[in-house]
Amino acid sequence: MALLPYSQIGENLYADTSGKQFNITNGNRSYVQSPYDAMTNKLNSLYDNQKNSQLTQLKAQRERAISGYNKQKTELKPVYQNQRNQADVVNAQNVTRLRELMAAQGINTSGENLTTQASMASARQSALGEITGQENQAMGEIDRQIANENDPSRDQAIIDSIETERSSRLAEAYNQYQQQILQQQQAWKAEQFQKEQFEWQKQMEQQQLALSRQRAATTSTRQAKVEKKTKGISYADGLAYWSDQADNIRKQGAIRVEKALRSDSAQLQALQDQGYDIEGVIDALYSVASNGRFENQTAYKKYYETLTKDSY
């Protein structure tokens, strides 16, 4: 059930559809913290802390991992340099032995010597190239792992997960708040209705008491029944009788007031004892309820029935 732009939920307390609550003084709104405000603040604080905590943990893990990978790179560089140095040592030893062998055979300046030396130089470059290739591969694998650690999608996955849960909880909190507001609004209306009923009953009791006292006073001094007034005079007196209750009559409705009067035998008897014509008093009641637009009950109800038929 949707709320109106704002609803009254207490004595000068209103709630709007955004979850805000406020008072109205001289036409100006003064906002107060609503239960929904308190809940959203609590939920946002909770999920902000979760997000910051998990992102901080991820950052720390990333920094530790990258530090370890950089350490591996630092440690690997001398290993491959040593392998290159060892390859040079082996190559130098092979060149020396070759020269000694060829010198013993007297072929130092021959084409065969040059070919052999070129072949050994090529073997050295090949060995060094292989070592460098292994080093590059190892370093590349470490760099790939570092890139994986720096992947921003890991941060975004944490943020998305927390924000999705936050949105769900906030929506749930808002729905619960709407239900609370509707219940509070209904309770407020019921309380106001009870107050109006109480005031109406109080007025009726006061009227009955006043009439009873008046009847007792007139009965003790009257020796004969007062001649019943004419309908015209009773109507005028009826207007005077109901005038002090005009606001309450318009609030309660003439039909409702009439039913209450007709069901109150003591009050009816008191009016009759004073010489009132009951139907004249009832006509006056409907005239007061309509601000004089209708002079009697029949005209009032006829107009009301016409409106009812037209609404269908």
C-alpha cells in the first residue's frame, strides 16, 4: 500500500515517502530523526566498515605477495648471471684446450682452426642465449603473477558484493519502515476517533444532565402540562437549541446525531416535557448541519440520496 506524499502519524508528527519525519510549525517543517534514518545510518556504517576492512586486507595481501615476487626476481638475477659466467668459463676452457691441441698438431693458422673457433663462439652464444631465455621466462612468469595481484577486478568484486548486500538490506529496512508507518498512522487515527467519541459522549451527557435538571425544576413548579408549542415555534427554538453544538454536529454528521438523540429516551422525554416538538427539533438539527441550506430533514436526506445515486 503506497503512502501519500506525507502522512500524519502523531501529534504534530508527519512522515514522508523518503523515510523522513518532521513537525510543522507555522507552516514550516522541522525534521527529526526517524527510525528509518537510524537504521540506514547503522547499515551504511556496517557495510562501509566491511568494505574498508576487506579492501585493506586485500591491499595487505597484495603488497606481501608482490614483495615476495620482487624478492624472487632479485634472487634469480645472480643465479642466471652465475650460469652465464659458468658458461663463459667452460667456453674459455674449451678454447684453451682447443688451441693447445691444434698447436701440438701445427694447425693454428689453418682454415680448420678458424672454423673450429667460430663454431665454439657460436656454441657460447647459444648457451648464453638459452640461459637468458630461461631467465626471461622466469621473470615473465613472476611479472604475470604480480599483474594478477594488481588486477583491479579483485577490488571491484569486493565492492560489488558488499554494495549488492547493502542495497538489499536497505530495501528490506524501507519496506519494514513503511509497514510501521502505516500501523502508526492507523493507530493515530483510531486514537483521534476515540477522543472525538469521548468528547461527543461527554457533551451528550452534559446536555442530558442539564435537561434533567431543567425538567426537575419546571416539574416542581408546574401544576399542569405545558401546552405543546406549535411546529413553527419549536423549529425556531430548535435552531437555538442546536446552535451551540454546530461544530460538533458538522463533524459527527446530522444523521449520526439524530440516531443518538432518538435512542436517548431520557433526553427525548425532557424535550417533550419542556414543550418541544421533537420533529421540529430534528428539522432544526438538519438545518444547522447544512448551514441553513435545508430547512428540514426531508429536504436534506432527499439531496443526500440524489448524490448517492449520482455517484453510482
